[in-house]
Amino acid sequence: MSDSPTPNPPTIGFLGLGSIGAPMAERILQAGYKLVVYDIRPEAMQPFQNRAETAISPADVAHRADIVFGCLATNDSFRDAVYGQTGLVAGHRARLYVHLGTNGSDIVTGLAEQLGRRNIATLDAPMTGGRLRAMDGTLTVMASGPQSAFEAAEPVIQSYAGKIVFLGEQVGAAQVMKAVNNIMSLVNLAAACEAMLVGVKAGLDPNAMLEVLNKGSGMNSATMDKIPRHVLPGTFDFGGSMALVMKDSQTFLNEAAARNIATPISELVRGIYKIAIQSGSDYDDITTVIQPMERAAGVKLRTVADKP
């Protein structure tokens, strides 16, 4: 473990030790912060035994930590963790809450209002990059909220982020940015899968296509990462579920609707992911979006050795 980052570092609380939360909490711990963790699943806290404090509720975390980070799955889980009977509002020590989820500006604004009544500031700070980048500390974080809250949390965020962008003092602005990022990523993946299948059917080698695309104007997050690492080898293990796709795409559509902006492309692409879910399940990896396309095309986007 490294030395403490400051002479009097804050104690950090972390709620939610899932596929992204656990490595983020690990990075905070390795940066030298005293850490208090909580997850509704006792087994998720097991790896932190004897290295961090484990709590019995979000309120218990807020009793013991100065800054509490929340990385949970659903809107309801965040509401319960923040202002439920044993939520953060019942704690007496924490004065800053850092929201890591992708839930929409209205949800986070509501949480901030509830916390504000208990003199707890909120920093809206979702991230992008996936589990692997969480593990190596190179996530991209977008943050919005009071300047003082950002300055207090920034040194901690640096333990798991390679890039931090402050978007201003309006809580919820970072949620809008995350929704924009996510829908673009989903559109890129669906479009890249469809286009590359045309190339495969025409006899092009997938790796050769990626060499061109990733040095040309077609380059995107799908061609750089998801397709070569998770589609070509047939592992389909990027780490995001189709259920998450549905949540995140709906969040974007809600943000657009609140501003009276039509989003026909995003709605069409959301439908493409729905088709993949209908032939699989909500638990399938997002990269399985290509599988119905492959069946319809009669070819697979795989490395040469794995082609049928």
C-alpha cells in the first residue's frame, strides 16, 4: 500500500462492490486512503476483509467516512442507499456524497436535494471506460457540482481515473454528458458490427479491416476495443449487460425528451439491442448484439481460425 496521499486524508466510504465498483474501491485503497465498504451482498465485501472496514448499512458507512462514493445498479438502489431507513441521510459524519452511477439528471438532482437537507453536498461524477480501465486506474470521469465538493473529491478520484473533466457546478450536468457518451458508444458498436459483417461476407479479413478502420475515419470505441477484444475471439465478455444497455439508452432518451429533441437514430439502435435481447437474455453481454446480425448474414465476425 502506498503512503497516505495527504497528511490528514479523509476516510472514504464506498457503496456498491460490483464489477466496476470493486476495482475502483481497490484503487482507492491502494492509494493509501482508509476505506469503509458496504455491499448488500456479504460475499462482495469478503475481498476487503482485514484491509478495509466493512459496514452493515449505508448509514453505517456515513457514520464512519467523510466522503462516500456510491456505485450501484438501479435508481431504486440509489434512493434506498441515500434516503432509505438505513441510508446515508441517517449518518452523522459524511459531508460529501459522490454519485458514480448513470441514472439521469432528474434522479441525481433529487438525491442531491435530499442530501442537502442534511448538509451533505453532492458531486455528480459518473465514469466511462469499463472494468479493465477501472482495474488499471485509467477511467475517464465527468464531474459536476459545487466547486468545493469537486476539489475535495478530486484527489480520491485521481486514484482510479486517467482523465477528469469538470463540467461546472450544476448537479446533473455530468449525467447528461454520460448519457451522451453511452448512446454514442452503443450506436458505434451496432454500426461497426453491421458494417464489418458486410466486409466479411465480401471476403475481407476482420483483422485487416480493423487495421484500416483504426487508422482511418471509421475508428471508434467498438473498432478499437469491443470488437477486437470481445467479438473476434468469440468471448463476448466486455462486461456490460443488455439490461444496462436498456437502462442507459432509456436514460438518454429521457434526457432528450425533457429538452424536446427528437432522437430517431438512438431509438432505432435501441431497437437493435432489443432484438438481441429477444434472442438471448437481459444478462447477455452487450457485444452479443452482433449475434442476430450474424445469423441473418450467414457469416460470423471472428478471427480466421474461429470462422465456421
